[in-house]
Amino acid sequence: MRVVVARDALWVLFAVGWLILFLGAWSFGIFELLGLQQMRAWRHGNAAYQPGLKTGRIYRWLRHPMYVGVLLGVWATRA
């Protein structure tokens, strides 16, 4: 019984970790993070977009949500 509960808890931590990572990347601006916004501006001959500091959404609760998400997801797979 305890093994099943521990296994399920690790699966939940794994999922929560990757969800935090995705939410952090999305609130940061995943298109800017991957360079797609800059590429689109270059393709259309516009000046490159200069992103500002983002502190909204999940960044209000976690200082580094992408680090926390990766570490939590990877740690849950190793445990």
C-alpha cells in the first residue's frame, strides 16, 4: 500500500514539475525565449523586439519557475 502511495506521489511531483516548467516558459514568453518573435521581425524587415522584464503570472510565486520545474521533474524520475 505504501509503495503505491509513494509511486503515485512521485508521478504527481513529476507532472507538477513539468507543468511548472511549461507555465514558466509560457509566462516568460515562449516565442521570445525560442527566438521566434525576433525571427518574425527580421523576416518582415522590422526592428527586433526588445522584451522587458516579466514579473507576472507564475513569477509572482516562484523566482525561477523553469529551474524549479526541471529540477522537480528530473528529481521525481530519479527517486
